Amino acid sequence: MNKIWKAVCAVVMMGMFILPVHAEEKTITVGTLSWEDLTPITGITKKVLEDSGYTVKVIEFSEWGIAYAALTKGDIQVLASQTDYAAQDYWNKNKNRLEKLSPVSYGLYQAIAVPKYVDIDSLEQLNDSAEKFGGKIIGIEPGSGLMSDATKAVKEYGIKLQLLEGSTAAMTAALKSAVDRKEWVAVTVWEPSWMAQKFDLKFLKDPKGIFPPPQGYYWIGHKGFSEEYPHAREVMASVYVPLADITNINGQVKDGKSMEQAVNDWTAKNADLLKRWENIKKP
């Protein structure tokens, strides 16, 4: 009887060894939006994954709703997103079919800012200097989250300056013109942005907390990504891009480089760091 039992166990063990092992897929489709914070994050992570043996395809979307729908359906495997505020509604709606993989950057902030040579520091001081600002705050596209928050701030602080709707391009042109003349100007802007670096801006303090606190960026995937791509998930979890580096990359793009070249220059400069990211032991 003992011999029979040993034989059965041997057969079972042999079967376990000859069972096919599911190999991790080596092609990953990444979603992104053509914004100056997400594009460098996506480009750097793509480079790290490719150096780790993956083929990476990037699909660009025009807005969060479409990107999240594609991720939920599995048309893309991963997407970099700010789930705490900027895309919170889309995350909350779909999170049961998604998974948060890892943080990849931190510090996104958007509010009302002025050049550093302007000697006020708080939203509460705007009314006292309304004339110096020409009685206006220069905004961007209506309907954006930033403009919605700025409208709320104007109301909550009783700000007498007029919040002007417009476009990012028009705001940038007005900001440049004012800075060139060392004039006072207040604008709605965000960080990371090449504008904050180029024009040496400071955000006005918001003691009432109308504008959301700094946000984190996360890689999120369709549900089951970590199980299907365990090594890729570990590689992606090692990647972290400081906000200052994202701003610097976009400053180079504004000065004439292509985004691809600016990202390549960053990865070349940080080659040792990338090697540490890529040398994640395979499972």
C-alpha cells in the first residue's frame, strides 16, 4: 500500500512540473493625454519598460472620459492619472474595474499666481491692489477645473477683480507681456508648468483652502494587470519623476526641443538611475 501511495505522489509531482507556465505578455499599451505633466511621465516610463524588454505602444486621448473608458474595457493596459482630484470622478466611477499600481510623481497644484516681484502673498490681499492688477485676473478656458475653483475663490474671498475667461494661449501672452514690462498681473496657472519656471511665479496663499492641495500622480491599470504583468508592474513601481524634472523637460520643449528629444536627454542624464529601475529581479 505504501508503494502504491508513493507512486501516486510521484505521478502528481511529475504532472505539476509539466504543467505549462503562463509567460508574461511582453507588449503593453499605455494611454496618455497630451498634457505637459503626463507626457514626460509616459515617455520616461515607456523608455524604462522598453529597456526591460517590453514593447510599448502609446495611445493619446483628448480627455479623461475617453481614456478611462478605454482603460476599463482593456483597450489600454495602463494610464497615468491624478486620481485625487483632477480625474477623481472618473476614478470613483470605474475603480471597481481598475487597480492603482504605484505613485509616479507628486505635487500638481493649480491656483491664482503672480510674478515674484509683486509684493502681495495672499488671495486676501488682491482687493487692496486691484488697480495695479488692472481690475482683472486673467483666466483660461471656461469649464476647466481650475476656472471652476478660481470662480469659487473669487466668491468666497469677496474678490472685486474680474475673472476673465479665455484660453491658455491668451493667458500666456498676457502674462509674458506683463512680465516683460514688470507690470502687476494675476493669472490662473498650474504646477508643473514651464510658465511657472519661465516667468518666476508664486502662488497666492489660500487660507480658506478653496483650491485643492497638491495632488499625486499614479499609474493605474485595468483590473488584473498586476497578476498578468507582475514584472512590468514592479518595473513601473520603481519609476518616480520629480515635479521639478517634469517642469524642466517642458521648459526645454518650449525652447524648441521635441518632447521625444527632451525625454531622451533626461533619460541619458539619469542613466544610472534608470539602470536601478530596470534591474528589478524577475519573478
